Amino acid sequence: MTIGFPNASRHYDATRNAVHFWGHDQSMEASFFISAEALQLLTPKAANNETALLEAFDRNVSCIRAAAARLYGSGRKGGSYDLQPSNF
């Protein structure tokens, strides 16, 4: 099974200082969080605030989804997945 990202919604999670987005594997939903550090790696001049991190996410969504799919496909299923700089 593979993960897809039919839902384009995402939001900033201040508690985690990350952007939260979702993927779907058939009828199962998986939560993904990409850290501010990872987003700033992808967009080096991005500030560490909600607006800038959401913009960085939107500019790099294809790369982020590819990394999320690799992480999801690495074997562990269920729960949530955290994308860090090492995933890129």
C-alpha cells in the first residue's frame, strides 16, 4: 500500500513548532509533522513563525510529500510521523 495526499489542508502547530498535514493509505489516515528546522533547511531564509513556515511548506510541498511517503513506507505504520532535517 502507498500513501497519498489528496487533502491539501495543513496547519501550524505551535506546540510542536511544526506544520501538520495528513496522508491517506486506503481508508487509513496518517498524521505528519514537519519541524520548523526541516522547513528552514528547505527554505533557508524562512523566519520561524506561522506565516513563514506555512509559506515554506507550500513552496516545497512536492519534496515534503515525497519525504513523508518514504518515511511512511519505511515499515512502521500508524500514529504520527515526524519529518526532521535528516529526512531531506
